[in-house]
Amino acid sequence: MLRGVLLLTRVTGRDVLGPDGRVIGRLGDFTVCLDQQSEPQLVERLVVGRRRAPALLLPWDAVSNYGSDQVVLAAPGADLADFETDSVTDALGPDEILLCRDVLDTQIVDVVGQRLARVGDVVFALAPQARLELIGVEVGFGAVLRRLGLGRIVPGFGNDVVAWSDLHLTSDRGHLVQLGTPRAAVHRLDAAALAALVSRVDTDAATEILAAREPGVAADAVRAAHADVGERMLRAMPETDAARIVAAMPDEHARRWSHRLASAPALFGRRTLRSRVWPHRRHLIRGTRA
């Protein structure tokens, strides 16, 4: 078990009380803003679920006391109508994500260790002024065992925490928000690390990542990746985008890739190559269906 930190799976579900001691609801989730300019990364808002009323999306300033087993708000339930929402998703800011929904139990790419992993828990530290600082995510089988109540029964599994600044989310909203956030890890990667990242995500995610980078950087990443991976990404892109990346390559590589892309893929047409041979994301991206 991790010591000296707070874990998302252990803090959600706590009672949320008004200043009069009455239970308003239960803590359901936290939000973070990925484009937060200051360090450290702090929890921005909390989601409070209620049985017979809309959920509350509250700024952290509404918390007067964050205790070990409960959260106390500064205002009574009757004064919280302005924070009610029928859709938490619609109420999120453009750079804001939910930790339970968009991070917990989802896959991430550790861009430093260059590995794909699944999040077992989210790790916080208690910062000054009772704020929650987001440290990173816990991966590995140890987190699963602990959540099943088997952490003490099966020894030998250490804690494996990936720093928040070193991960790329593959959940739909997390992935897209990180692409639009200059501070996200994906924008700090060199060609080799970018090639490792796009090699570990599905087709649509890979093409979106390359489209978010300058053509020269994307071209270097395609060259650094395995040729089959590079072909997968370039064929999945709109032809104009693929041509722009190829044009940014050195002349010899540009001629080689142009010739490769001009030839029909062996055994498979373009549609089959995109939708059946390699994983394909099916979700709404910028208002159109992928």
C-alpha cells in the first residue's frame, strides 16, 4: 500500500456535509484542468452525487474542511443551486477532465518508460490550504489486488506510479484534451519518443497525435517508427495530410514513401486496411463520426 498519499478509490464515496452537519450527497469524482499554468497540478472541482436532485459540480473553494472520512462544505445545501448540473460532461471546461471517468481503469502510455499500462488508481498528496495535488497514477497488479482487498494476502507486488507529467491518456476525452494542451507530455516528445507513442495507440489516436505536431516532427516520427506502423498511420490520414508529412522528409525518404503509398496495400484495400487490420476508434471527434 502507498504511504503518505491519498488514493482516488479510497476518497470517492465519502459523505459530503453542509456546515450544519447534514449530508448533502456523496463525493463522486474530481476534475483537473490540463492546461493549468501553475505547478503543482491541483484538483479543480469536485462532483457530488445526490439521490433525488441533480449532481453538484463545485469549485474547490466551496470546501471548508477535507477530512479523512468526509468533506464539509462552506455553504448549506440550499445555497448550492447555482452549481447544479444535469450533465457533468457538458459543464466541464474545454481543458477539464474527470479523474474517475477519464483516467481510472483506462489505458495510458507512459511516455518515459515507453509502455502501455492500465490505471489501477490515481495518487494525490495533500497540498497547503487543504488542496489536493495530483501526483500521478498507479499501474500494475498491486493496485488491482489492493482494490480487491487482497493486497496483504498476496505479497511481492510493489507500487508502480507514473508521474502525471509523463503520461498520455488514451480515453476519448483525455486523449483529445491532451492534444490541445501545450503542457501535455505529447507536445514535449522528440521523434523517437513520439514514434514509440503512436506505435502503442490505435489508428485514429495515432493520426490525431501526428496531426497535432508540425509536419517536420511528424515526418521524423514516421521515419523513426517501424515501416508498417508508418504506413498504417499515413494511409489512415486524409491524403493531403499524409502528403504534407511526406513532403517534410528528406528527398530520398520522401521518394520512397511516395512510392510505397502509391502502391496498393498487399491483400487489403484502403478501407479494410483502416477499419479491420488495425484498431479503430469509434467516437465523435470535433463533431464528426470517425
